[in-house]
Amino acid sequence: MQYEKINVFTRAELILRIKALLDANGWQTYQKSEQTLYATDSLGGGVTLNFEAYHDDPVYGRALRASAYACKTIDNAKNYDGQDTTEEIAYFQFNRPNINGAEFGGGYIFADNKTLIIALDIIKYRQVVIIFSNLTKSHEFGGGRVCYASAATSSFDYGHSEAYKHSSYLPFGYGLDRQRTAFFLGGEWQVYKHVRYRSGEDKTDFRKVKFITNLLKKNTNANRDDFNPLNALSAIDFLDSKKAKSSLSGLQTLITPNFFYKNNENHWVYAGALECVRVFNEYGSLYENGTILHLGSEKFLTFRPHENPGTTSQPDNYSLAVKIV
């Protein structure tokens, strides 16, 4: 995975950096405007990025935000949100430009021929992470696209303002208003659907979704909306703060996101793994963004996709690592 630390701080410069990195990794790119980029990976999947400027609308919160969409194909003549089979993945707001014109605080971008990962520091302890990638092909399933973002919008938010992932939600786990996970299946995007209860709590009914991950918590009660039909494959125990590091090797436990889909016979089938990304619990070891973990011959660059910077009193600071070697 090729990566670079972002040392530019405006939207227009960021678009140019992303385009250059994608071009170097075999993507087809088209810059529609200073703030809008279209890109197609080596497998034909499309991505559109539209990085809106900061808009101050304190009354209704309806101002446009920056957004990122996944789509089946790219048509340069169409709008960024009007492509074929499109799904909004990320929705967030840049900062008001400061005296130096900066609109964000840096971050990292990663790419190979079928993956784009953007990790932006918007303000201190608030990161936006966007992942567009493809699953490793399994014996029965011909791979598939999977996307994730730590900042998204929700129809439950008045004015549709952006909401950021909280530390206690696992990346790729619950599809709440504070993050978005989407999976391309059967010619369309499958997204964790929100369910709002009278208490005001947002949940996802996993009995009704068509894909799940090994990052769901164990729950054997089939009457519960958070019932996990694949309890035996849940990796949540390995992310427990007490097991976050091996007592023998001292190595961090990094979990590969694996995905499962419900086929036409209503059976769960393994879809594949997202090999370039790992999820880990940073409890007890407060990593700075950009820390490199050496695990044998492999190297991972770490960053957190949530607001909470992590403290020794918080056992649920789930973060991400991207395999760079």
C-alpha cells in the first residue's frame, strides 16, 4: 500500500494530492472542478469526492458538507451524487479557513490499484476516515466492494448535519448515524439500516440486514435486534481491553474485518476479508496518529477514526491500522 502524510491544508490541494496518488496506482481519474474528483479503480468501481467549503448556517444546519460517494461506474457528464448505483459514504464539514488559509490539520492518504483510504485531522481529536476497497475473493464469492466512513449524516439529525463516530462503536460494526458501512451485493449497495426507538436510541436490526461482519458483538438471543447469527465467528473477545495485547509476545491484537452475506437460500456465506485494514483496541496504549506497528515482517500505520483521543479509563477506543508493508 502506497501512502503519504498530508502536508497541505486546503481542499483544493488535497484533491490534487489524492488524484496524484490514485494516478500513480493505476486508477482512472477525472477532476471535474477544483473541489470535485471522479476516480475509477482497476476493477471498475467508481468513487466521487466533492469537498465543499465551510458553510456557516447555525440556524438550520442545512449547509452543504463535503461528501464521498461510491458508485458502480463513473459518467463524467453526471453530477457527483447522480452516478449509476451510487451510495453516500461520508459526509463532513471542513473548518473555516484560518489566517493561513488552512481548512484541516493534515492526515494520511493510502492507495493501491483498488483501494483508497483518506484519514483527515479536522480538529483536535476529531478525525474523518473514509475507506473504499474490495474484499479478497473467496471460494464462492467473487469478491465485492466494501466502504466505510467515520463521519456521516443521518435523516434523524435535524437539518442533516454531520455526526462523527464515537469511540465505543467498532469500525465496520454498527451502522449508526455516527459511521457508515456499505457493501456492494446483488448489483446494489447494502447499508446497515437505522432503527429509532421511542427512547431516541438508534440501533440496527441485524436480523434484517444482508451482510454482517466478524466485528459484531456476540448475542444469541434471536428476539433481539442486535442478534448475531454468526456468534461463533465473532472477533469481539479478541478486542476486549484485557486481551488487547498478548501477554506472551506483547504484540497488539489486530483483527482483520471479514464479511458475510445472506444468499438467495437465506443462508449466511463467507464473502471475503478486507486484507488491507485491521481493527484494534488502543486501550492502555495511547498511540499517536501515524504510529507504525511492527508485527513480524508486516508494518501497519495506525490512526483513530473517532472523537475520543483515548484514555486509560476508556476500554472501548477502537482504532484502525492500514497495512503498508
